[in-house]
Amino acid sequence: MPPISWALSTQLGQITPYIDCRQSFSWTAALCGILLVASVAGVAASRVTSNGLVKSKRFVDAGFLVALAFVFALSLQEAATMLLDPCQR
């Protein structure tokens, strides 16, 4: 879920600033926040459900760390959308 959320946020980040500039509500920050919550929930759910079910614990831990890297990138995108004005080019 985190890689999909990150990719969707990146693609929507190309479209929604034009909408944000015309309206007073920041759709970019709202959508990025929703995707961030969804990706954190996906990471937590995968971590909780994978305990004891897989023989290769290192593979699960590596996947968890990769998912956390995507969550970190998504949180940085969220911070950028909140700090930068969408109308400035």
C-alpha cells in the first residue's frame, strides 16, 4: 500500500495545485494526508498480520523497512505541500 500511495500522491501532486490555486481549500494537502494515513495503516496491518506466518523473517523485515521508506517520502511530500504556496511558479 505505501508504494501505491506514494505514486498516487506524486501524480496527484502534478494536478491538484492548479485546483488549489483557484480555490481556498488545499486539496493537495488533504489528499496527501489521506494517503499518508492509508499507507501507515497498511504498514501497521502488514506488520501485525505477518508475525509467525512466514518462515523468512528477514524478507518480511526488509519489506517493512521499504514500506517505511515510502511512508517517510510521503510525509516529506505532505510537509512540502503544506509549506509551499501552490500559486507560485
